[in-house]
Amino acid sequence: MVNRKKRLERGIVSIDKQIKIHLEKQARAKEKGNLELEGYYGKEISGLENTKKKKEEMLKKED
């Protein structure tokens, strides 16, 4: 159980990093006027946020 908790915590930190990276890429795409790429990163961010939320819920159940 302890290993699962640590794995979930590391996963959440990793997802946070990915969200930050995607937000930066989305901002660059917006600056360049690439709406398709901007939309793509928006969808990716949304998916990552959903995954993070699920992992946080699983982590709460572990406590």
C-alpha cells in the first residue's frame, strides 16, 4: 500500500510538470497564431487535468 501511495504522488507531480510544459507550448502556439496547435494543447491539458484529478481521488482513498 505504501508503494502505491508513493507511486500516485510521483504520478501527480509528473502530471503537474507535463501540464506546465503544455501550457508553455500552448502560449507559444498562440503567439505564432497557430490555432490548431493551440487547440491541440488545450485538449491535452484537459486530459492531463482529468487524469490528475482521478489520481488525487485514488490517493485520498489510500489514506
